[in-house]
Amino acid sequence: MTTISTIEEQKVWKLLESVYDPEVPVLTVLDLGIIRKLAVVEGRVFITITPTYSGCPAMDVISMQIRMALWQNGFQEVEIHTELSPAWTTDWMTEAGRKKLQAYGIAPPQYRKNKFHTPSFFEEEDTPVCCPRCQSTNTQLVSQFGSTACKALYQCLDCHEPFDYFKCH
Amino acid sequence: MIAQLNNQYFTTLSQPLVQYLLHLADTTLILGHRNSEWCGHGPILEQDIAISNIALDLIGQARMFYQYAAEKAQQPGATDITEDSLAYLRDGIDFKNLLLAEQQNGDWAITILRQFLYSSWQYLVYEQMQQGTDVQMAAIAEKAIKETTYHIKWSGEWVIRLGDGTEESHKRMLHAIEVLWPFTGEMFTPVDFEKEGIQQGWAVDVASLQQPWLQRIQQAFDEAGLSVPQSQWQQTGGKKGVHTELLGFLLAEMQHLQRAYPGSEW
């Protein structure tokens, strides 16, 4: 990442705050932590993004929306490059993003304590997942896979509401 | 156009590295497609969603390998080899997927055991691939192994749940093992393009994965009250393009749109 950002680069960063994840519409691309590099050279914008999940259909839409947002604000030439390594992790999600998820009714991902490993069968998260509605930690996993690749299904055993958990990745 | 493509396939697609990438891409695509056949038919909503999510992960991984294969196979200045042409315009004999991936879904026991046997292998492959000499393959592996971890956990839990479940579910698991086990040996038997890649450091030495794989399967089977078959005849050929008759039916459906309306897009 460049250390000295130009006024134009700061403008682009600002514009990215208006680009939301189409599947989790409260999170911006900056909240997700998928923008890895950004540079503006002689009016041309170079952006490096990293995919969240290999098959996530939102990635193509996100690239398109970034282009749209920049075009509408005078940046005609935009090059978006995809970089796989280092692999995206939910640890890169911002604190602001986590708060927005919680308010939206999705339990935010926990931080990874250790290196990614294969959990034992039937083992759940290291610490209990907190219900986004009543804050109870008396919750249980319903399914490891939810409505999108990035979420798992949980249920609160106190308020009985089912909810999504943005799983660790 | 297809004739021209086929001509070029004989030249550029025969490089060992490209063959290897196609083997990885084809296997994940075909298994992804098989899993996608469950979409709307899963036993309960949550599991329908789970298997469809796994299908999506696998197809996403296949895309990364196809894109890289296309980049490696492309003649300078040409643009006709793409991830789509590789997936939709090759014939069964050109597909290098593992036979295990193309096996029919059967009942839930067969589907989840197929996933468990495969994901346990894929995890070890990705683990070793991250240490390989090819930077792009290492990057794909680093990304994909996280998804595979969830697939092993999910399918392994189902193996235990069904194996250690009712008399009926146990019986179904025994049947699933009988059906699928003959297709597992191929995962650990390198063919020519792999042998060359192992020497050059960009292919995974699959023979070395057999013991750790067997240990993982054994561990889950122990918990499930199932046993690993001792010795059984093994069917090979997928990596050389010699498939069971099931692949042709799968491709007929999967490739129909591009064959009937070449170049059509969403």
C-alpha cells in the first residue's frame, strides 16, 4: 500500500464508502476489508480486490458497482485486479462493519484465535455466538451453511429467534 | 469453430501443467454440478442450502483453475480459450475428473459420503499445493482450503450421524461405502502428467496422501460404527479421460446451452 496518498486517491477511498455488498447491504467494500491496494496514476485508477469466497456471486457485482461509482464521479479509466493471496479473512472486517452487522440482525464474526484449522466433528465456535437481538449467549448452531456462503444459521434459546451468523473465515 | 478449437486443444492443452490444472478444475466442477442437482430437492431446507453452498464453493474453485489453465494454454495474441470454452466445449474423453466426482447422487448417504471422501482428499491436496513451486496454484489452494475445511466438517458429521443413527441409516451407509470405495484408489495413483509435475515441483505427490487420508476416514468411521473396507479392486481411468457412462449424461445436461446456442451469455 502506498504511504503517501494523493488527493485523488483520498477521493477514491471516499467514493468506495458508497459501494455496498449486494448480499449484506449494510456493509461497504471497506467494511469487508476486500480492498487490498489502491493507486491513482495520471487519472487512471488501479484497485486490487480479494475475493471473500471462491464462488461468491457478489464479487462480480461488487466490481461493477465500484466501476459505476467511480465513472459517475469522473474517473473514466478503472482497472480492477483480483489477488488471491493472502487469502481474505473475516479478521479484516472493520469494527464499524461488525457493529453495523450486529444492528442489522447478523451476529458478527469472531476473531480467529489460532491459525485456520480443521475443527473436530460437532465442535462449535471457541466462544458462544451472541444473539444479535437479545445479546444472550445461550444460542445453538442450526446449520453450518446459511442463505449465503459467508453465513451460518443459529437460533437463540432464550428469545427463540433464528438468526444469521457471519462465520469465521 | 469447434473443429478449430479441437485442433488447438491437441497442441496447447496437452502440456502437462495444463492437463493437471484441467484435472483439478474438472473434478471440482463435476462434483459441484452433481451437488447442484440437489438444489430444491434436499431432505430438509437447511441441508438443501448446505449442499447448494458447497456446490457453489466447488464451482468457484473450478473457475479459478479453469481461468489459470486458459491463461497457460492460450496462444500469444489469441483469446479463444476461456474458462467457459474449457468447461462447456470439451468432450467427455477430454475431461480429467476423478471418477468419484461423476458418480450419481443416489440417496443422501451416497452424496454425503462422496463429499467426505473427496473433501478429505482435497484438503490434503491443498495443504501440499501451498508449498508447491507454482505461485498461482499455491494462492488458489490457500484460498480454497478454508472452504474445504467446512465441507469436511459438514460431511463428516453426516457420516457419523447416519452411520451411528438408525438401523436403516446404518444400512444405507454400508451400501454407500460399497458403491463408492472402488473409486477412491484413483485419488492416490498418479498418471503421467502428475508424475512430471511432481518431479518439477508443481504437482502434489498424491501417493503420499493415502495414509493421512485413510487415518481421517478411519477416525470418522470409528465414531460412526463403520469399517474401512480392507482390500477391494479399484477402478481408475478418469484422469486419462476414460469415464463411467455417467459422465456423458451429466455433460449433455451441463453443456446443453453452450452447445445449442454457442457463445450465449446471461
